[in-house]
Amino acid sequence: MQQTLSVLVENQAGILNRVTGLFSRRAFNIESLAVGVTDDPSISRITIRVDSGNNVLEQVEKQLNKLVEVIKVRAQEETRYIGRELMLIKVNASTKTRGEIAAIAEIVGAKVDDLTPTSMTLELSDTTERLDAFQAMMRPFSILEVARTGLIALQTGGGKL
Amino acid sequence: MMRTNDTEQQLFHFSMLVDDVPGVLSQVSRLFSQKGYNIQSIVSGRTQEPGVTRITITMLGTQREADQVTAQCYKIFPVRTVKILDEGTSVERELVLVKVCASDQGTRNEIIQLSSIFRADIVDVSRETLTVAILGNDGKVSAFLDLMMGFQVMEVVRTGTLAIERGKHTIYDRNKLQSEYEMAKI
């Protein structure tokens, strides 16, 4: 089962190591990981998508809380967060197919970042499902390259982590 | 033939394809942190191939440091390929979600207007808050966040910088990047 963990950590050298090391030792599968500074430059926020059962996640939370640099850990409840992911995708594009790709891009809200006689590079940020759907729609044109971030998430409404 | 900018600090994006096995991200990030390299961001995510993960590490350093760490990356078993992208040759993007306090109409309107100017999307609305998603390069994102800091910011979450090479070549190609050609000139 996919779970999303949001972790606030002190922004110190090696902290990312300590966090990911925790997961690798127990062989949990990290589906994705996104990390960046918050509005406070001394604090970073790590968003981790983990494939695991419920009990396992509790253990992970406990272990994370033991790390000195970890300020807070929260498992995001499925229905109550806004999750977004970023994708950059490069597809084969000739004069014949360029228009079709651009039309699909416009429908989903993707933007063209680069254009050559034989390729197009697009950017899209949306939920994981919509990104997967867009990627699937691009497949018939022949995908040259895909780069994705992990999921980042904030709870809906007025609360904060 | 000496390359003249071996000691200049530049921004590098290390784009790597690695096998999706437990611990690989940890190994890679340890390599960078052990040497004390100035890491600005790390992004890890899926590619179009199942079982293959793409890691993008943005580092501020010299060309020499970049070459050294590339060689060391290849020693890590699950690493398949490493390509260094720089500002001139790549599309760099970051996604940021910002939640701002916006309980009075004036503040709300102002935030909505700024979001519209930056082509940022409003992804959540509540009585007391607005959550905005902004996607762009470092300059655009920083400019927007600076403006948001003028309001009461509740939470910020960022993905880190993702980079992909401009043009028709991909991470799978061993082509020479623009900067390499220029460096070979005396």
C-alpha cells in the first residue's frame, strides 16, 4: 500500500543520508522522495512515498523521530492532502505529429519547453495519476526521455504540519 | 591543453539513471555528502522504464570536482549512467506548493493576482488560506516566493530542481554537450 510521509528536518549536511539510510537498512521500498527547503532556510521538508503495510509505517515514523535532526513526522491521510508531481518529458516529434502532441498538451495543461525538428520537450505538474495518464498518451509518439520528481504534498484546508 | 575554468564555481546538474533497488539513493547521496560537496538539491523519481530511477543532484562546484564525483558515481553498482547538465544546455524546473494565510478579501485578491501574473495555479482554497502551485526555473520560483514572503506563509514544500537536456539528445546518448565543445577551444 502506498503511503505518504512528510518529514521536517534541520537542514544539515548528511541528514538526507541518515533518512534514506533508515529505509535502505530495512529494505522498505521508497517509491519516490522529494526534498527541498521550506520558508525557513534552516529547515528542509522531505516527502516520501513508501510501499508498505500499516504497522511498518508506524515503526518507520518511530525510527525517524529518533534522529536528532528530525523535527516532525506526519503520515498524510489519503483523502486530505494535495499532492503534486513535476514531469519533464521529451518525445519524438516530426512536422506531422507536432500538432497532435501540442493539442494533447493544451488539453492537460502541459507546456512546451524545447522544440527541435525531431523532438519536443514538455513540462507538466499535476497529480500522479494525471501524470501517468499523460505519459501513456505520449507513448505512441515514442518517448525519448522522462524525468519526474517525487510527490510533494500539503494538507488541504487551513492546517499545517 | 588546460581547461581554463577548472577552479570556477558553476552550477552542475548530475543526471543519473540507477537501478531501482533499496539503498541506492542513500549510497549516491552519501558519496556527495562525504566529500562535503555543496549540494543544492536532490530529486529522485521514475522514468519511462520500470525498475529504473532517475536521480538529479544539483551541485555548486568546480569542473574538477564535477569530474571527480562523476567517476566515483560509476563505482556504485546500481548506477547505470551519469550525465552532467549545466544551465546553458538544459531545461531546469522546480515545483513548489505554498500555503499562505489569506482570510481577508484584500490579501486574497492580491495573492490571486500575483499567481495569475506568474501563471501559478491555486490548488486549494479554505476560509483562512490559499495554496498555490508554481512551476518554473529557479529565477521565476525565487521571485514568486520572495513576493509570497510578504504575506503570512504557513507552509512551503519544494521538489528540488529537475533538469533535462535541451535539444534532441537524451541521457542515453553520449553526445558532447555545448559546454564541452567550448571548453576544448583554447
